Amino acid sequence: MASPAVSRFGRCLLTVIASGMLAGTVVAQTTLDASLAAQRAAFKQAYAAASQGGDGWRPLAEGLKDYPLYPYLQAASLEHDLQQVDRPTVEAYLHQYPDLIPSSDLKRDFLQELARRQDWTDFVAMYQPGLGNALSCDALQAQLAGGAQLDFNRDLAALWAEPALPSACDPVLSAAHDQGLLSPARLWSRIDAAVEAGKPGTVSGMAQWLPADDAKAAQNLVLALNDPAAAVTAAKQWPDNPRSRQAAALALTRLARRQSNMADNAWQQLQDRFHFTTEQRDRVLNALALFHATDFDDDALKRLIDLPPSAQTAASREWRVRVALAEKNWQAVLDGIAAMPPDQQQDDEWQYFRARALSGLGRTDEARRAYDSVARQSSYFGYLAADHQNAPYALCSTQLAAQPQTQQAVLAIPGMRRAFELFAVGMPKQARREWSQALADADAQTIQQAVILANERGWYDRAVFSFNKGDALSYYPLRFPLASQDGLVPQAEQAGIDPSWAYGILRVESAWMSDAQSAADARGLMQLLPSAGAEVARRNGLPWNGGDSLYDPATNIELGTRYLAQLAARFDGSPWLASAAYNAGAARVNQWLTARSLLPPDLFVATIPFKETREYVARAMYYSVIYDWRLHGNAAPLSTRMVPIGQTSSRVDPPNERRELTCPAAPSATATSVANKPVKDASR
């Protein structure tokens, strides 16, 4: 046995050695990090040059040949110079990088360029099926240019099923017509599909090849799609034949959506003129009842109840209940829910309103049991039900543990290395594509560890999109991240709003995609329009650097929180009303308030005419609770966020009353434990 002195000396020596090794590791890691940072900076500079075409990027990329994103540089240059490059140059790149996403993009784009040049020899040499409808039609043009004849079943049948086709297909369709392949029956089959898809342009294109009478009938369908009011007026002169009935019924259903009273009058005039089929009558009656309901007309409930069974749909049954809720007709609410099919009844929304109706009718014990059942769900309606019972909120959360060995395997996948580097250099769209391709066939464990790695790098949207069903819904800490580096909490507090609400809006708006852009041009994490961003910046004395600055998370959050504050101020500080305004606009919310301001918040939300906005408010409020829990370990009750209309809501200070979020126990001793299983999560 060693003496105590020797033992002390040995321990000291080991400590010195270990410290040296640790210091060496730290130095090595620091050097590695610095080298990677330099490569990223160099890549950004080289990529900017490559995007301008030519070879100016090459000197800037001298030290990047082993960098994972190096192939993106030449691809960017070739894409810019596509009209000048030749086939050998493109094929050389494809041969060097055969499996990369830039290669597939370059090949597709170069084929389109060859089609534009009408260089069918090179096109045929490079083309392969499965690259989309436009290139499929270009390939058929190449066949035609070579003197081949079209065969409908072989060449056109798959394209014919599409309700709309790209312009590249126009010459092919013309050739098919000239070859006698487009019989009236085939033309009408495509017209009918286009009508169902709401594509008047396709109908017009097909109508030109029909006989005169048929062409007129097809143009009546175009009129019904584009201008239903004009169509129902014109229909008074149409003959009573199947195609006229089709166009008239279509016009009536589309007019009902826009002007239900005008559609009513037109139906009175046309229902006896045309011998509509039962299906056509049902469609018209359903549309009239449904859109009188969304307008909350006086006879809306009766219309919905009186619909023939064959005319009822999930939407009409749902709106039967919504209209009854607007009237606070609790028996009608129960009757409407009872009239739903069993699977529709089981939705937590209708289970909640069933409990609400039972309570409204004084059936207290039944209501309590119904509330208890719904309160086991982790959802907006589950939390509303829990508030009625003063009960904890249901939440079964699982914390994923890092598995270093699996993570190393993830990082060894070339596509994942490219994905992480693309994210790091500010190319998230390309990063998502690499991610999807690299993990297309991955098992659950690999995806879990990849998400953890992404989260550590600030790539938060990967968890939102990867963990969206089944047991993965329980990964709440990853699905609802807290990104303090973007300054949301201090910005929300400076704006005078609850940070958990701001987080909830961000989560529902963009799912943490900093480059998100909507069809309406809303941008960034909180989906602000450039015009709104400019106005908010001006009002608050903040710098404004144009619409693209909204893709910067810090800028977007600074402006987004203040825009939320402006909306909240318009609605007595109410986050639920401001959320509705954030989605649908303040003017529409004011219209709804004028009509139904006496309703309690849960009923008001349920009677919002727009499905998107109803679900938006529900998600925003639910997410706010989850983020409150993430920030504080418990949450303010949903009822404190959804104060009655006209009452002032506290905008920053968390209420004294708090709810615990716990995983509910199994309903019986013999039941399987749910402690480690997620309850239903309705965050959709």
C-alpha cells in the first residue's frame, strides 16, 4: 500500500496531467471553432460572388474545397449563367456531385433551358421521367419535334387528370387536338375535374376545342366560377339540360358564399326552371343554409335543422351547433351535437360545448363529469374545461436525453453536415431540403437526436415539424423552445405585453421558421407585413431597414411585440381578441363585436365565421399557456387570458392565480398507466 505522502503526490500529478489534457482539448476546440467560423465567412463571400456568375468566386474559395458546402458555389455560378452554359459543363458537375440537391436543381433548370432553346437533341439525352409536369410536356414536345405521334393513354392520360397544367403543355395539347385525340368526352372529363378544382382557365382552354353548343355550355361554367351573380341572371335564359343545370347549381353555391340573400332570391327563381338532380339540390340547399349560418341570420338555425339528411355535411352539422351557441340555446346545442356522427361528436370542442350546455341547463352532475373528461386533454378546450372545475391542466411532458453515440452518427451523415452548415450560414430553405433528404429513411431515434442537435444550434423549427404526431407530441420542451438570445421576453415586457402570449403568437405564426413568408408577403418569425413593420417602427421611433429586415429574428420580434401591443390596446388589453385581430384584421373583429359582443369569450371564439381565425385564436391561447409553463413552471389560467368583452385585461403582470400542469393519472387501478404517455394534444 502506498504511503499517504505518495498518494497525495500521485493525486497532484494526475490533477496536473488532467488539467493539461483539458487545457489542450479546450485549445484544440477553440482552434477548430475559429477555423470553422473562418470557413463560414469565406463561404458567404464566395457564394455572393458565385451568385453573380462567372469564375470570380474561385479565388475566394481556395481554402474551402473540403468544406461541406463547396459544391453549392459552382452550382450557384452555373445557375446564374444557365443561358450560356453548355451540356458538357453541366454534365461534368452532375458527374462530380451526382446525389446532391444542387445537382438535381441544376439538371431540372438546365432541361428547362434546353427546352427554351428547343435543343431537343441535348434535351432527350439528359431527360428522365419524374421531373414534373412541365418537363414531361417538354419531353413530349421533343418527341413531336422528332416526328413521333402522340398516344393518349401512354403520353397524356396522367397529365389529363391534372386540373391545371403549366404553359409548357399548351403545344402538346394543341398537337393532341390536331391529331384527333381530344374527343368531346375526354374534353368534358377534364372540364369537370377543373370545375371541381375551381380552375376556370382550364375550362376555357378546353372549351375552344368543343363543338359550338358544347363550347357555350362550357363557357357558362366559366361564368359560374368567375362571376356567379352574372351567371344566375344569365341562367334564366339557359335551356334546361344537364350542362345548364350543372352551371346554374355551381353559380348558386358560389353566390351563396358571397351574398346569401341574393342567392336565396336566385334559388327561388331557378329551382322550378331547372330539373336539378337530388345531389345538385342538396349542394345548393347546403350552401344556402351554411352561409346564412355564418352570417347568423335569424332563420339560420331552422334552415340547418331542416336540411334533408342527404344535404347535411360535417360543416353544416358543426354550424348548427355554432348558431345555437350564438343564441345560447343550450338544448339546441345538445340536440345539434347529438345529431353529429359519433366520430365528430368525440372532438374535444364538441365534448366541451356539450358540458357547457349541460351546465347551462342546470344538469350539474352530468356537466361535471363531462368537464372532467375533456379536462384530461392537453388542448385549448381541455384547459377551458379544467378552468370550469378549477383543476390542474393536463400535460404529459417527456424530456429527450442526448445520446452522444447516435449524435455522432447523425453528424457523420454528409447531408446532415450540409444541413447544419447551411443553417449556420443563413440559408435555412436549403438547410431544410438537405435535412429532409438526409433523414428520409431515418428511424425515430436518429430523428430525435438530430432534432436535439438542431435545437442546440438554434434551429428550432426542426422539432416543431418532426414531433407533430403520436408519442412525439410529448416532447414539449423541444416543441415549444425558449430562444432567449432573440430577446423576446425583454422586448415583450418593454412593449407591455405578456411574453408567453408573444411566444404563443410566434409559434402559431411561423413555427419558428425565421425565413417564413406567407402568400400575402407576411415575413419572419411573427409574420409581419412590410407595411405593418414600417408603420410600427415609425410609431415607436425604431429603425426601419426595409422588408427584408423582418427576416432578422431580433428585428422581427422587436417590431412584432409592439404590433401586438398596439392591437391589444385597441381591445382593452385582451390577448384573445388581439389574437383574432392579428389573424383576421381589427376591422373584422370589430364587425363581429358589433354583432355578438354580449357573448362570453369561449362562445364568441366558437362563433367566429372564419375557420382559420377560430383555430388560430384557440392555438394562440393554448400555446400561451404552454409557454407560461415553460417560463415559470406553472401557468395563469386560460380564463385570466380570456376576460369578458369590455373588461380590461392585465397585459404584463402574471396573475396571482396559477395552474399546475400535470400528467393525469390513469382512470382506474387496472388501467394502463399514462404517466409516460402523452394525453391527446390538440395543438395541430
